[in-house]
Amino acid sequence: MPEYTALVASLPSTVPFVGPETQERARGRAFRARIGANESVFGPSLKAIAAMAKAAAECWQYADPVNYDLKHALAAHHGVKPENIMVGEGIDGILGLLVRMLVQQNTPVVTSLGAYPTFNFHVSGFGGKLVTVPYKDDFEDPQALVSAVLDHNAPLAYFANPDNPMASFHPAETIQKLIGDMSRNSLLCLDEAYCEFAPEGSLLPIDVDEERVVRTRTFSKAYGMAGARVGYAIGHRDLIDSFNKVRNHFGVNRIAQAGALAALADQQWLNDVVARVHAANAAIAEIATQNGLVPLPSATNFVTIDCGSDGEFAKRVVAELVARDVFVRMPFVEPGNRCIRISAGQPADIELVKEMLPQALKSARNA
Amino acid sequence: MPEYTALVASLPSTVPFVGPETQERARGRAFRARIGANESVFGPSLKAIAAMAKAAAECWQYADPVNYDLKHALAAHHGVKPENIMVGEGIDGILGLLVRMLVQQNTPVVTSLGAYPTFNFHVSGFGGKLVTVPYKDDFEDPQALVSAVLDHNAPLAYFANPDNPMASFHPAETIQKLIGDMSRNSLLCLDEAYCEFAPEGSLLPIDVDEERVVRTRTFSKAYGMAGARVGYAIGHRDLIDSFNKVRNHFGVNRIAQAGALAALADQQWLNDVVARVHAANAAIAEIATQNGLVPLPSATNFVTIDCGSDGEFAKRVVAELVARDVFVRMPFVEPGNRCIRISAGQPADIELVKEMLPQALKSARNA
């Protein structure tokens, strides 16, 4: 057999998330509500769909490897320069490259226990050692994070704001202090995948002169293009340029780039989606309350619901909902795993939750 | 600044290929013929375009991370099992993962001098040391390759058949011997990006029990979907499963997967494209001959043309064609760089070559 590197030989063969399609094949039946992966059921802008449909016929051409048009549009949108933006294959792709740039065998990397598993997958994949700090009252804990960075002299830390899977959010001042407290030679990956759902005016302004932070954004959530795989990093020009050392230059799908460009130009659609998400979240929270559960406040496109017991119980609730054709997921790690997570749905999705949640809870309690 | 790994700090910031879009922006003018990157000007199957246009509206959903439908269709197409197929973000993406699995600091890796630069980019990117063997009469040299693998105890070697940039081709028996001569613990990456253009019946049959070879295929060339980024590896199930350790599981665009599935089902379109490519190649070869140049035999969707002088001259010919709105490229390394490379074009593209090549040659000779 081939001589794998010692690192790769030591890694497990894994899929970080089981896709709903795999569950559907196992069940032999499609889900009626797909509200488990924080996708945007409201879809992409109609203008983005039209742009992608048009670009499909042109996909015999490789995409522009420097992502010129999209990069320039994003720079204008954020009031930064094109050299402060790197477009990649979703935030997942960006995270993989970022980890590769900073992490090797035994490099300590700090994150919150129960935060984004795909980041952890990349860290382990490059031989890094995860240092985790617990959530505090269902919020990521900036002070604990910084302490761990300093204690371990970690070159990289991950912090999502708003947070997945707890849906919680820290205001700009907290994030500003977090960055200011980082050591000069450490980098904070501030994952803002859900930033469009945060309270208006609450995000930390972008400062591309700050070398200690790189911010990741995506077209997968509010822009409704998860399957298109377009994310981007915003940061200091030196950091951004370093992606060119390791990235797959032709990696971002041409159709997706055309779609993202059109989606970015349609801020009206984005605003509508955000409003619909807020309404959907409120409806989901109300259903939770009606069933005696506690919805946590959400700054995202999903509601994390405290089921009032332990991880085993929440797991049964998820299983019972899945058995009733409602695709949902839950946080993986204690104490978050006492919760289930329901993504903002269409009215029909929410009706189904309203119908099925009482049954699911009853079955879970009787199990 | 962040603490990059020593390896990444040592790498250049680079783009392996300058895209035609970058040239167009510099020129302030679009190309009239885009026949420089071996894209398929004949486009994808109309059924693939329709499938992608339809999938665009569904791209709010993440793609199936196990690529079930496409993987199963490819397995059926090739008469292998789904566990012998790994779908990835183009062959470029597959190559990056493969290199990562086998290459670390100072690992020797064998390829031909002047072969695919993106493979070399990945090898350098993971700290490997390239060992190159020269082409022999414009063919990759299997014997020299095997000798280098054995001499250096290299765990990985790259061999493209048909070859880019020289368009040459080795028959099945030669490839069989090449694999048989590899050491038991070395892996040959047999890049078959252009295999659909090879003489019919001339490809080595697939044997997934052979652990010493992994074959890479793509929808970028004959299937006309370069911008969609879908490639795949065919190989032993253990090797294929190892990709799960390091791949970006949600990385293959959902629209692209739908397109590839439809493209694969439309073999009539593929056959038509191959016939049109053969006709286009013949026309390009004839134009070359009429201009006193020597077209090399092609088993690909491009013609490599010996301009009868040195690399400087060929470079001038390319520049003169580019100045006349014909996007073409050339091999980078001696002695291949005495040639220019023209991709199979539509009739209008070929007419433009016919018109511009004499002028370009004249200017290049007078420079």
C-alpha cells in the first residue's frame, strides 16, 4: 500500500456531518422539512438564480483564478481594498487553508468546546493540538479564550460571532477587547457566517490594519447559496496574500462566482430574508415555549432550544422529529447538548414543527 | 504578524496560471478566440446545462457530502464499485489532497520536467522535493520515471496520459509496464484528464485491485465543464477511503454535481464533442503545416505546434497571437517551449487562427 505520511496514517477516515441525503436514503423517505443545517429555506435571490442559470452554459470556461469581479464587488461592499479580500470554496475551504498556513504537528490551537467541528477537523488534519475552553452560560467565553491563547502561546484561535450552535452573540466592544487582548503573534479567526442576522449596528467595524484578526463571511447562510460554495476572508493584505501560497487557484466554481456577484448586488432580497428569518425564529421560539421548553435568544438563522434535560433526552427528541420527517440537529457537546437546534423555516416547515414537536417530546419522554 | 509555519513562510505567493481574464483586463479588450487553456469550446451537454440551471434554484441546500448519486453513476459507468471513486473539486483539488496524503518536508516526488505545474505547486506546497525526468522526443518517458522512483524511493509519481502540454500518448501496454515496474510502496498518479480524446480502445483497463496506481478523470475537458470543478479519482478502496481523512467534505458544488450527473448520462454529446475536437485538431494541424510549422500528433483536445526555433521565438509567436485577440499558451520548459499550444476551437476560432498565424509568425520573425 502507499506510504502515507505518519500524520495522515494516524487520522481517522471520517465525515464531520452526516448529510440529510444519507438519512433520507437510510429512511427510504424524503424529509418534509429540511431545517437542520441552518440552510436558508428562502433560497438565493432570484437575480442570483438567473445569473447562475445563465453562467451554466458558460461553464466550459475555467473561472477567473483571481476572482476579480467578485473580489472587487466585495471590497466595495465592505469599504476595503480588493487586496483585503480572499474568495474561497466556502468558509470550510478558507478555514482549511488558514489552518494549513499556521498549524503543524503539535501546534496548539484554541477554540470553544462544542464549537464548529469542521474547524477542529482541519486542525487535527494538520496535526495541531486543540485546546478548548468551555462555553459560559451558552455564550462563547472571550476571556477564557484569550487566556488559553496566552497560556499556550497559540498562533491561532477560532471564535464565531454570532455563534453556532448556541445562536448567542457578543457586541462589538466585547470582540474589540478580545482582539486587543490577543498576543501580537496570534491570529483570531472571527467566523461571521451568521453576521447578517445579528442585531443591526452591532457588528465590529472592519479594520484591515489589525493583523491579529481575520474575518470569515459566506454566501451560504443569509444569501442562501450553501451548495454553491462561496466564502471569503477579510483581513490584513499580507495575510490575505498568503492564501495565494496554498490555495487551489481555480477552485471557486464559475457559476457560483456569477451567482454571488448577483446576490451581493441584491441587498433588498437579503433584507427580506433577514426579516423572514426573524419572524420564523419568533414562531419557532413560541412553539418551544408552548411545549414547555426554553428557546435561547438567537442572533442567527436558527433557534437553539433547551429541552430541560440531558443530552440523551435531546438526542431522543431529535430522533423522534427525524422519524416524523423533520430534519433537525443538535449541539454535540455538554452542556449545549441538552438543546436541539431548529433552522428558520418556511411557514409550512414551522407548521410541521408545531404538529410534530409535542408528539416527539411525548415519545422521547416515554422512551 | 501571524506565526506562519516555516514551510508556508518559505513559499512564494503565486498564481500558477495567469487567467485569460487577467490578460483581457490588461489589454482592455476581450479575446476573440479563447483557445489557450484546453477548455471545450463546444460546451457542456445541453442536458447538463438544463440540470445546472434547475439546480441553481436549489443551491440553498448544501450538496450531499458523500456525493452519492454522482459516485454511483461514475462507478456504474466505469464498472467499478462506488468505494473505488472519490469525487473532488476538479483534478486540481484531487491532486492537492493526494499530495497531502503522501508528501511532507523533503519527500521526493517524481514527475516529468515540463509536466503539469499545478501538481508541482501542490508538491512544493507540502514541502516535497521534485525529482524531474526529461521528456523523450516529446513523450513522457515511463522508463526514466520508474528509474527515478526507484532511485529516490519516491512514494509518489505523476504521469499524464494523454500528456499535457505535448499532446502525446502511450498505449495501454506501456502504461501497464510502467505500473508493474513501480515499487510496491509507491503510488503512480495517472492523470487521464484527456483520456476521452485518446485513440479508441487504447486506454489501459481499470483495475481497482492494483494498489500502485490512482487514476484521475475530469468533467473539465471532454465534458466541457471546466468552470464547474468536478473531477474524480478511481483507485483501490483503501486509497479512495483515505481521501475522507483530509477532504473538504461539502466542497463539491451542488449545481456542478447535478451537471456532471446529467453530462455523464449524455454520452452522445460526448461522442459528438470528441468528433468535433478531432476535426478541429486536423484543421489546426493543417494551418500549422501551411505556415511551415510542424504540428505534433495529438491525443488530446489541443495541438502542440513545433515552431522550429527556440523558446524565445515561440514566446513571441504566442505574444503576437495574443495581441491579435487569440488566447493561446505554450509549454513552459525546454525543449517543449519551442512549441505553442492551440486548443480545439469552433470554426470561427480556427478561421481566426488561419488569418492571424501568418501575421504573428511574420512579426515574431522580424522582432
